[in-house]
Amino acid sequence: MSDILDCCTLCPRMCKVNRNKGEFGFCQAGNTLKIGLAYLHQWEEPCLSGINGSGTIFFSYCNLQCIFCQNREISATHAGKEASITRFSEICLELQAKGAHNINLVTPTHYIPLIRDGLILAKKKGLHIPIVYNTSSYEMVDSLKLLDGLIDIYLPDFKYERDDLAIAFSHAPNYFSFAKDAIQEMVRQVGSCKFDKNGMLQKGVIVRHLILPGHIDDSKNILRYLYETYHDNTFISIMNQYTVTGNFPYPELNRSLTKKEYQEVINYAIDLGIQNGFIQEEETDQSSFIPHFTGEGV
């Protein structure tokens, strides 16, 4: 599958660079996996983290580059260690042996062909827990189809409905259109959510939405679209953990989300009829919740 990187069109950036010959596109990733951290993560949705934690693998680089990114250490400054496809398969098995409830692939888009080969190898070696694909949703449907049958749980963000926000904050024109089509493909692949007897998710889609301060109308539009399209076939995770990570030219991004803003969006979700969802407690916008990307587990 690595020959796909000869002319990279994995994501909507459509850079068409030859990553196998040292050319770099928007994300700056090469042709070898680079991982910032692999560990048991306790702060995902309860049906993913459970008691033992989600076996989370944070990939370096990113095809979105949100200006407010919490994980800039790996997305923008590219901290991490390189890992072969074989080593990646071993990391998955090591996390499983530690009791991980699932393997959680964070920001994987730019490595889809390499991840695909690694998952096939790991499954041959005994990997059997669910695989989670944790993404910004700035995806190409054809790329996601390469993973059909390998992914059990899709965990996509749905960041913006308004294109001006997507362009200003993530340099991502037509984000809504690409994310909409990507999530439709995810639902096609894995169907409705299925849980085991302990309440752990085994199959399905949880769509995450991070509310941005000053933009709750955009959040409402996204929730309305999701519920009108999928009703209770997907879960929706409404997040209040926006963390101020810099001094931005957009004044609203230089403050935290208020309790009033968050509650207004929650009330709107309830009024829509959304029942299958997750909300967050207060004080999740602290930097202490951001992992340290030390290369642990790689």
C-alpha cells in the first residue's frame, strides 16, 4: 500500500507529492510512521476508556493544523519517534496485553496505507480488541474505504458548519462538505453503536463536537444536521474542553467557553431530541489534561 504515497491524495489537501522520494505536502509527514505517545488513556468517553483505559496511539503531524490545537507538540512541531509497520503492530499488541479496551488511533489520516498494513499484520498476530479511528474528519471517502473491515469504531470530530470558520481557524476550505461525506462513509462501514455487557463500545460511530467560544450558533447547526441525518444511530459527544493555547487574532479564541454558552448548546441538543450523547464536566479546559508526548510506548 505504500505506493499510494508516490502521489499523495489521501486527504482533501490533494498535495500530490511523492512522499516516498522525500517530498512533503501540507501535513509535512514522510513515508514512515511517527508516533508521539502510546499509552492507556483514561480521558476518552467512558465507553472507550472504561476501567483500564483506551490503548491510544498519538501520531505525529496533522493534515488540518487548527490554530488552537492542544496537541501542537506533535501536530505542528512534530515531536515523536519513527516506527516501522512491524513495530506499530507490536505496539498494538503490547497495549492489548496491558488490558486496553481498544486501540485508539489519533490523527491517523496521513498514514492510512501504513496503518492498514500494520493492522492486518497485528490481527494476524492476535490483535482482537476493537480498533478506533480518531480523526478531524477532513477526510477523503476513497481513503476511508481502504480501512473498510479493519475499523470497528469511528470517532470523528465535526468541527465547523461555516466555511469561513474552517478557513480562518484550520485553513480547511469546504470542511463541512468533506466531513459530512466522511461521516456518512464511516456509518456505512460500521453501522449503529453496539456495546458489550459492561457498556464498552464494540462497534459504531461517536461524533465529537468541540464548542468554540463565541460560536455556539455554529455548534447548534452541526447538532441539528447530525440529529436530522442520523437520529439515534450515532452518539454525539458535546465537548467543552476548548483550551486557550496562544494569543490569537480572533478575540473570542483568547478566552475559555463560558458555562452559559455550554449550557445553551446542551439545552438545544435536548430540545432537538438528542438522547444518545455525552457531555463533559466543568474544568476540562485545563492544560493538565493535555498529554506529554515523550515517546512513551514507542
